[in-house]
Amino acid sequence: MHVERATPDWPAAIGRQWPLVCGLLFLFCYEFVLADPVFSSAAAKVAQFPAAAALFVIVVLAPRRPFAAALVAAAAVVVSSVAVGIGDLPVLPTFISKLLVTEIAALLALIAILVHRESTSRAAIGVTAIVAASASTWWLRPDFQAEFGGVTYSYDPNLRISLEVGGALLLVSIGASLYLRLRNEKRRRSVEAEVLAAQHAERMALARELHDVVAHYVTSIVVHSQAAEAVLEL
């Protein structure tokens, strides 16, 4: 069953995510601005810039709709991979997988947000979509190629290493999110228990006050009735 959660105000949500935004900005600028032009051609940067930029925006806005953001991000990865593959466009070098470091970081952050904020079933579907889209890059994206001294060099990341490193990063991301989720749930239950205890104490105090007031009036009635009986007997 889907757990309804309050939708945060997006400027406030971005403000709370400033470490993530700064980290992604650093990776983004390094890959597309500061990287060695010998290995990162301008054509490759142009070809892969839209997908990386789209993932950056999706992750920043993900706290509003984590499940929808996960599906859109998975679709963006597949579409960009198909475009690069069909167009036979040059790609930036990647040494762990055929995803850029910026894309890997953005997708891991998105998985963390998804697991932290969504229900178990929706989180499982979103994570599966992201993993499937990431795996599809092995078949859809071309290998990195570069020319040095008239010789063309090709580099294809090792699949076994990619699976090991990717699996480890995925487990760390999910594990950290589950820890934060359990901690927040424990904190929520603690706050609820404190609120219930305060409400109970308030009700007990009110009950004692009502008891004292009623007892005072009853005592006053008894005293007045006794006084009236004494007057009648005279």
C-alpha cells in the first residue's frame, strides 16, 4: 500500500539538499568542463551533456515525487543510450561502467531518496527500473574510442568489475537509506509517544480539576442543605 507523504516545498527541499547539489555540481563540472580534452572531446561532451543535465535536475527535484523521478530518470538513461548508439556519437571515457561518474552518482542519490521516502513496493519498482536502465547501457552505448598519433584506441569497461563495484555501491545506497528510514520511523514513534503521554497527563490534570470543582460544589450543596434542615427544625 502506498504511503501518502506530504509534498515538500521545492525551494526548501533544494535548500536541505545542498551537500548533494554541491557534490553533483562538482562531478558535473569536472566531467564536462575540467576533464582532459584529449580524452573528452567536445563532440562527446555535447552528445552526453543532455542526459547528465536531465539526471541532475531530476535528482534535485526528486523529493517532491521520488517514484515518478525514478521512472523518468530510468527513461532518460535509456533514451540517451539509444540516441548515442543509433547516432554512433562519440562518448566520454568511463572506467567502471558505460555510465558517466555524474550519472552513477545521480542515480545512486536518486535510489537513496526513493528508498527513504517511498513505500517498499514502489521503492522496489523504482530501483528495479533504474538498475535495468543502467544495465541496458552495456548493449546500447558504444565503447569509448580515441585517436592518438593516427592510431584508434578502444576501451570497453570490464563487466565483472562493473557488476562488483556497482553492486557494492547499490547496497551501500540502499543500506544507508534503510538506516535513515528506520531512524526517522523510530524518532516519529518516540515523538508520538511523547505527545500521547502529554495528552494523557493533560486529561488527567483536567479530570482532577473537574473532580475538585464538582467535589467543592457537592460539599457546598451538602452544607447548605444541612443548614436549611437545621433552620427548619428550629
